Amino acid sequence: MRWIFFTLLLAGCSSLPQQNTMVTLSEQELTLSRHAPLTRALNLDDEATLLTLFQPTHPLADIEPLLQDDPAWQELTHEWVADLVLHGQEGEWHYRGAHALGQQEAVRLEYRLVHEDFSVEYFYFDTEPGTPLVITDMGNRLFQLSQVALMAQLYQRMLIKHTVGDEEFAHFFSLLAPYNRGELTSDEMVSVYAQLSAEMQDNVLVRDLLLRALMSEGAYWYWRMPETLRETLLQSDYALLEATFCLQQDEERCDGRYAQLDPDLQQDVALQTEMGIRALERNEVARAEQFSRSALTAEPSFFPTYWLQMQLGIVNGDHSQALAGLDKLVQEFDVPINKQMLTQLYPNQGQAFLKSAQFRQWAEQFPEE
């Protein structure tokens, strides 16, 4: 068995470039009632409720208040919610915590989306203080710009003329739609980016827009892009994206990429479990144990963590540990007792576990298995 946890893209979602660790807020902010409406709506694919909760302000409403009710803006925000619901179908949303946004009173709610194959994505939802819950923005932590922040910069570029690089940006932007229709390849889009001026290559809007488009092809473009150009595009601003691609490569260690992640992501159960599995595959058992213990402490309800715990118990000959992991898998996650699962990675140690008195006594409660 091999579990790979990697983070995918929801087209159009992103995140702000903040280095926040989860902090303790007031009880009012962190009570279940605070995030429960959102968590429930996400897991029920309740688009109607999400539309009620999501009330972003038009980026140009300060200039022209009537834009808040602009049908085009309303349609766009409805599309964001519809895409979010579609993307989360067959998955499960886990609330991870909350933190204040800088000096503002706003609160960011952090979520993990776990898909059926246990691939993971990290999203956030920015909310106004107090109740009832009002969501003002959302994003995917792969990127720098939030939904509203990206649109604010795009409106500025497209509607407020006479900024540096207007024509250059307009040409780049005009090619995104043909690329999304399959009329241009990722190599051609990368070539377009390579020909931009240094100032435009460094522009956060250009970089985010390009990355969103390229992610439709997974990691294909990433490994084909010249290293110097890739460094120009990503710099140090897309640590989660680079860790994502690294974790898709079995031969990569990814320790350096993992160390560059925000602290709250380093402490996330899914990423800790994946790093533990990779260490175990390299026979770095002590390091795998460290990740396993941290993951079990971080969150006691993530299925693959118990698979890692079980395998570590088997390879170490610690049958109590192996049985603790196996019991969780069977009792709480309805995993059938599968002897092949217990011997696939470590045949000899697995057979020893199956023959142990602890396993035989435990298995007596499942006579039909």
C-alpha cells in the first residue's frame, strides 16, 4: 500500500502571502458555532447556503458603490462558489483552525479538503468578526493572491490605464483564454512568460495567473521549465506548490521543501504523515517515528496516519503499536482485515505479527474474517 498526499489546484482560488501560525482567539471566535455553518455547507455541497455566506465586496466599490450590485460581479462570485462545490464533491472538508488577519478584526478560517484518494488541498475563508458568519474572501494556499485580491489587481490593470507595461500585460492576458481552450501548449505559455520584461516576470498578478493556467496540466510544465526561469517564476513565494510537486516524485526526499512551508502546514497531519511514509520507505525508521508521533498528536482522526503507525509497529517488532494502528483502521474506518496489507511492505515482520499472541487474541472478535 502506498499513500501519496499532494495538493491540487482549484482553478481561480489562491492565498495571501502571510506567514501565520494558528493562534488562540477568543472563545467566541473558535467555538463550533463560529465555523459550523461553513463546515456543514461545504460537506453537504450546499451551494445555496454557501452563496448566502459568501458576500465579497467588489474591489472597486469604494470608487463606485453601485458596482457591488453589478450583475457581472454577482455572476462571477456565484461561479466561484459553484466551482468550489464541484471541486469538493466526493471529498471531506476538515476545519483546521483560525487566526486573526494582521491588525484587522477579520478572522481567517483554515480548511483541509481530503479527496477520496487522500490527496489534500488547503483552503482558507476570510470572515468578518462576530456573528452571523459572513465570508468576504476565499482562496487556495498554493498561490499568493486571494480571489478578491486577484480581481482587484486585474481590474486595476484592465480598467485603470497608463500603468507600466499595459501593452505587455494585455498581450500576455490575451493568450490565457486560448491556452485554456487547448489552442496553446504549456511550453508555448512558458515561452511567452520567458519573453516578458524582468519587471513583468516579477509581477505577482502575472505569476499567479500563469500558475493557475499551467496547473491544469499538473506538474508536466514544472519539470520541463528551465531551472533559472522556474526560479524567476516561483522565487520563494510558492513553497506549498513546490512541496506539492516534490511529493509527487517518489525519488525526491522533499525535506528542504517541507522545511520551507509555513509552520501551520508543517504541523498538519496530512503532510506529516506523508513525510513519515517517505522516511519509512528509505528505512529511516527513527525519523518516520517522529513524524508519526507528531501526526497522531496533531489530529487523531486522519486515516492514513494509523496505516503509518501500524507499519512502523510491524517493522520495529512492536506488536502493541502495530495492533493499535490496525485496531483504529478496522474499528473506526471500517477497513477489512487484510493479511496482505500486513505483509506487503515487510513480509517477514508482518508474518511475525500475524502469528503473535496479541494479534490472535485481538482477531478473535472477528471470527468471520
